[in-house]
Amino acid sequence: GSQSPNDYLREWISRKDDYLRLLLEWEVPPTNKSCSLCGVNLVVYWCHDCLGDPMICAKCCRHEHRRLPFHKISKWNGSFFEETSLTKIDMEIHLGHGGLPCPVLENAHEWEDMDEPVYEPSYDCSAIPELPFLHSKECTTMVDKSSVHSLMIRYCKCPNACTPDKQLFAIGMFPASFSQPKSAFTFSVLDGFLLDNLECGTSAMNYYSKLRRMTSSIFPHSDRYRELMRVGQQWCQLKLLKWNSFTHDKRQPESGELALFCPACPQPGINAPQPAKRNSDDPEWLYARSLVMDGNFKAEHWHPTHPEDEVWLTDGLCFMVTRDKYKAHLAGANEHVQMLECNNHQAVNQTNASRHKLEATGIGGCACARHGCFVPHSIVDFQKGEQQMNMDYTLCHALSHHTNGLTRALTFYDINCQYNKHFRRRVNESSYMSIPAGMEIVPGIGLWHVHGHQDKCYVRYASTFITGAARIDGEIMETLWVPLNIISPSVRGMSTPHRQECLDYQMNDSNFMKTIRMSGFLCRKYQDTVKGVSESTAAFQKLDDATDPAIVEKWEEQDQQAQIRRLADPSAMDVFDVQLQNAPTRKQQELALLARVGRGVGNAQWGAATWITSGITIEELQISVLMDIRRLGKHPTETQHLEIGRRRTKLQNRIDEFTIAAVNHLGEDFDLDDDIKDMEVEFIDDSEQEVDAVTDSEHDSHEDPRCNVFRPENVIIPLPSNIGIDRCMELGIGHLVGQEIALWEGQANDTLQAIRVLLADKAVLFCTTVRPAKSQAKVTRAWTQVHSVERVIRLQTMIYSKCRAQLSNLQAHTLLEKYLWMEKSHLKASTAVADPNAWGQRNSTLPWFWSLDVQGDSVSNDWMNEFYRVHWLRAKALRDRWSEEHLLIEHEMGWTLQFFLHKASMWLSCITRNGDSLPEGHKCYAIRQAHMYHKLAKHACVSFLKANPMFKVIV
């Protein structure tokens, strides 16, 4: 069997001394002290970067490192190897002649070690080593990924020779200046810095700090941090121009042309056909752009120190918008204040948030909602908060990027219920924004954010109910901000152009990585889609077969009409939600009774309804206290005793207030003192859940004797239902009976609704928490949540039983026929209750209270009919979205393949662009790029055929 990491560590313990001995043997030259290469001369130098760390003589060291100038060496001084440099052994780099000296050079220039330590007799400085870093007028500081070096550079002096900066660049070294370069950066260190910045979020300061420590962790050398930042900017611009073929094209790039976009989104003329060449059987929603909008307040930017002196290299050419045009738009735009018709959203609240130290409080932008690729030239800065004027600008530019031939766009935004209402009006009022002609915009809200809205927003804006949305959550933008948030602190203080270029480069790399991984991503989605289509179709078909065809036809018409009217009237989508009104609650019943008093109807008495309501609340509290005392078990702690005592005190105070007020409603003749009984409460059998539960008599013996005489939870309060109908008639308060019946009816409705919700929560817990739990800890936590819900269910059930008992005392026989007895079997959680798309909900499988008429005037199937209608519509929506996903992914596979082939064709065309002869380097690079895209296309085709043997290119 395979060994675990700990097994290897145990083996290591016995071997560590041998390894340590071998490590220390490297500190001395070999016994015979001969060179490991020539075997003749004595060992003088030790190279730390050559394979095997060879110990060699001075001659071999110079010869072997002619083309390896960045290796680190040490010199044997008779006692130990101390660090030195190749320059100190007359190592020179000759430019312009393949590494050979320039014939024009006559005299070898001299150099001196400026940092050679000076020894003074009065101090014991024998341990001070020579420094490997040189500071000479003739030396050039070369920054490589291994460390920082001082090298002797011999430039070519021939008459036709290039300038020194270009000679350095020709051998892979980027000069930090142009006339007389004294510093340069190797291409490998620039690539390494950019890669570290992309993958690890390493700042230029941290990266250069690492290089300094690799050079010498004790003795610092000259700082080239600022030069690294500047040269890094220039290197990024060169790479972007090279990657996008602008070295082959004489024209200057336009807005967004240095950025890469999504290969799987339809782009007519690039990877998708124009309308005239499309299949007539394709649905209208198929060729649409799906966009998600969002803001990021981590990407702040301080005010620049010298804004007038800033130099822009790629302004507006990648993802960030062109600065001057954007500023002109903001100067002429007005932020429209809208009355909020939904919840108090954070994005709306932060609209006018301002921080004086910041030039930009964050950024906002668009990405394709299905694949998470940033849209070129659509990222903007926020000046205050996430204002509409900012997001309008980004959306307009996103809608215009390669959309010629598309007539539909699906947009997801956290607050689209508010934002989209007047979007077109704001665009029409601006001279800097426009929407492509004929573009239909379908608003949506991400599936996570929509639950923070009012309930009505779910069916109106969730992707589940949008035709053509397929299976999309609309939240992918949140994941795209994560790598940008890592580098945001380091770009906060940069100049405005440099910050923009850093963000652009990060976003371009994000799109590139998604591009090369798109094939695998689509294959995985396709496999999930096949399963989703099968399951959703089967579930809907079973539900559809069990429904009356006439009713199905009616529901289909509702679905079609809702989708047709959706854009003009979002409320048309409300058919996907329950349309019946809820049964009257206790508060509504109380308000109705108060209204009757205000109108002087009947014998209604001022304050009677409120007084009875307070009595019902007291009886609820009594039941709650009784349950908690029952749960204490046989050996409660002093803290638990104290908590119960405090609750009893509060409860007794409320009972006293209620009894004093009773005189005003019952008269002074009512008296229950002759026959005082404790309140009877029938507990549901919960022995399975409450292991330590004890009976009241058992609990009495364990309770603190000081509390035995103080039991307000058992006191019967003077409600008409407790006095009795006959006694109420004697007292002339028969009119209170009807009011109490109405309030108990409202209480029963409240309790039944709470039980329905709690049972649904319990079912969801079983599906999402209990069943997926694998470890013992997760199982324990899951069941703890379930038991917590069960305790609330038992409390609500006991309150409901009290409602029935009091209605019985009031002789409300008609209501008792409607509100049936609650049995323990009725409280079992059903998955059909929690899952709106589940199949098999029949009347026989659900307890009676699920089919209780919500209007409260009879027992009927209105609730269940509405329940089934909504389930049928949602099951159909789920099936439709999966079917759309299946069709869309098949096309996305074809679009991705066509994108790679288009790119390959574009690069091949660069070889003979405009009939002009191009340099050989341009041709070779174009062929290399075309080869790369051909390989991507081949890999995509093989992957797609493996995932879907029926795959064919859809043109």
C-alpha cells in the first residue's frame, strides 16, 4: 500500500544525520583539490547554479560561463568559500558579434571593485568577506530572476551598430534607459515578475525585495524597484501589441482591441453566423449576449501626486474605458433619484458615498454571465458610490462589443428591479451613450442576490423563469473580483495610467486562462446538462401526466402570456407564485374588531379585543414556560433555576395587569376563587427527542423548594373561554365570546402557517444538511439544527391544541369541523413540501391542514390547487431551462471551435497582409500563433466529440 506523509517523516528521522553530513561536505573542496572538469588545475571556484554545484578552476569557470553570466559563484580563500562574482575573474559580455569581441575595440577597459573592504590592523576583520556586487563606471546592473548582478558589458562599436539600448534588447535584456543604459532587466525576470503578480498577487516592491535577498541577504545593493515598475509597464505594452498582431498591422489599436474576449459567446462574423446565414429553426433567444454587472469597492485609488505629468500607454485599449470620454460623460450626466420600491439595497445606499482621499472609490464593469470573461472597454471607475451614471456607461459599451447581428441581451444586476426601469431614458438623454439598434434588453437578478429582495422579485427577475436564460446563476462576477482584490492594495497608490494598465493586464490574463480552459469547462457542463435534462423532464412528465389536460392547457396559456408580457409588465410573472391571499391572522382579526368598535357596530366595547389578545398571548407564554421547565430534566443547574424564576416573575406581572383590567370588561361580579384549577396542557409525546424529559410530578421533587408555591404558568386567567358560556351570559358579556372566537381563529391560522413553514424548513434541512453530512461532526451539527426546528414545531402544535380547546369551551362547533385535531403523524417532514419541483404531492400524502382553504370560510382544495399550479409551472420552467442549456452548450461548443479557427486564420493572413513583405521574425511569430490556435481547436474538437459523440460544427 501507499505510504502516508507521516510514514515518510518517520523514515526521515533516521536519515537526517546522513543528509546533514553530505550537505556540509559541500563546504570544502574535494580531497585531491583538482578541478571537476579539467582535472588538472586546483579548485578555486564553486558554482551554485550549475548542475551538481561543480567545484572548478578559474579557467574552466570563465569558459563554462561565457553564456551563463547570471550564475552565482564562490571563491576558495583557503578557509572557506566566500561569495564573489564572474566579473572579478575577467568575465565580459560582448554584444553584436555572437559573443565574440568587437573588432573595433582596441583596448580592454579596466575595472575596479569599489566595495573591496579595507582592513585596518586595530580591528579583527578577518571574517569580513568580499562583496560580490560591484559599483564601477564600467559595470552594468543586470537584474535577473536569479539575483541582481554587476556585469562588464562590451558594446559593438562598428559604424553600422545599433545604439546600446537596442543591443541590450537584442540579447534579451530590457534597458532601463536609452542613451547610456546602466541598468537592464532580463526578459525572464520581467516575465517572472508578471507571472508572480498574476498568480500570487506579488507587488513590485515585494518581488524586488526577494531579488535583493537572493543577491545578498546581509549587504544591500542599489535599489532598482522603481525601474522595475516602469520597465514592467513598457514590457506589458509590448506583449499586448505583439499578442494582438499590431506588430504586423501599421494602424493604431482602437478601443478594446488589445483585450481578449470570450470564445464561447456568440460574436457574429467571428465565431457565429450573421442573421441571414442562421438556421431558421433556431429559437430567437439562442443568439443573445448574456451579461452580468457588478461593482468592486476594493479597487480604490488615491489622488495622484502629479496628474498633469502622467503618461498613458494603453488608455482605453483594453478593459478600462477611455478616460477623457468617460470624464466628459460624467460631467454632463445627472444622477436620477428614484423612489425605492424594493428592499433597502446596499448598492443603492452607497450611491452617494464619498471619500475625499480617493480619486476612485472602486470599479464597476460587465462580464459574460455564462463564462465569466470580462467585456473589453467596459470597466469604469466610481467617483462616489455605485451610481447609475457609472453603470449606464459600462453597460452601453458592453452591449456594443462584437454584437453586430445580435438583437437580444440578458443582463444581470443586483438591483435590476430598480436600475432597469429608466435605463433607456437615461441613455437617450446622453450624447455619450447609445444602445445598438433593435437590441432587446431582458433584465435579471442573480440567484443569490434576488433573495435579498422582496418576494415578488424572485419570480420576476430570477433566471429560473426567464426564457433563454438556460441554467445560469448570474453571480459569476463575484468570483472575478477575487484575484483583483489581491493586487488592489498594491495598485492603490500607483499613478492613474499604471493602475489602469495593471488592472487591464490582470483582466486580460483572466480571460486568456478561461479561453484555454473553455473546452474542458463546456464538456463538464455538457455532462451535467445531460443529467439535468433527463431528471427534470422525467419529474415534469410525471407531474404533467397526473394533471387534468384541461387544467394543463390553462396553465400553459398562463406561462406563455407571462413570458410575452414580461418585458412590458414584470408583474405578469407573478403567475409563478401563489396567488391566493393568506388566511386572516390574529393581528388582522384584532384590527377588524377594532374597526368595528370605531364604527360603533353591535355591542363592541373599547379595548376589549386588545385585552382578549393580551390574554391569548399570556397563555402562549404559559405554554412556553411549561415546555422549558419540562426540558430542564431531573437535575437543573442554579443558572437554569434563576432563568425560570425571572421568566415566572415577568409572566406573573402580565397576569396581574390582565386581571386588573378584567374588571373593566367582565364587571366586578366575576369571581373564580371558589373553583381555582391549574391550567391543563397536553404535551406531545416527545420522548424520542427529549431524553431527559420528566413528568410534572417528577419535576416538582427536584425543583428548588423556594419556587414550589410560585407557579404562574399554571394559573387560569379570566378569559371568557375559561369562565364558560353560561357564566358569561349571567354577567352580560356574551358579546365578548364572538370576539374571542375570532381571535382564536386568527391564532389558529397563525399557528398552522408557522407549522407549514417549519415543516418545510425541516424537509430542507434533511435534504441539504443531514443527508450530505459524511463526518460524525457534521452529522451531529445537522441533527442539532433539526432538533431545534422540532422544538419550535412542538411549541406551535401545543399552542394550536390550546386554540382548539378554547374554541371548544366557546362552543364554536363549526370552526372545530374545520380546524381538526393535530396528530403526531401530521408533523412528519415531506420533501414534496420543500421542493417546488418535486413530484407526487397528492392530497392523501399531505395532512389535512395543507388543503385548508386559506380564505378560512370552508374546507376545500383551493390551497392545494394553487399549490399544484405553482409546482407545475416551476417544474416546467426547470425543464425548459435545462433544455435551453442543452441546446446552448451544443452551440457554444461550435462557437468555441470556430473562435479558435478564426484566430488561426487571422494570424495566417498576417503573413501576407496588404501584399507587403514582412520581416522573417513577423512571419515566424504569426505561424507560431496560428499553430497554437490550431492546437486549441484540435483539442477542443477531440474533447467535444468525447463528451458528445453526436457533436458537429454548427456554422
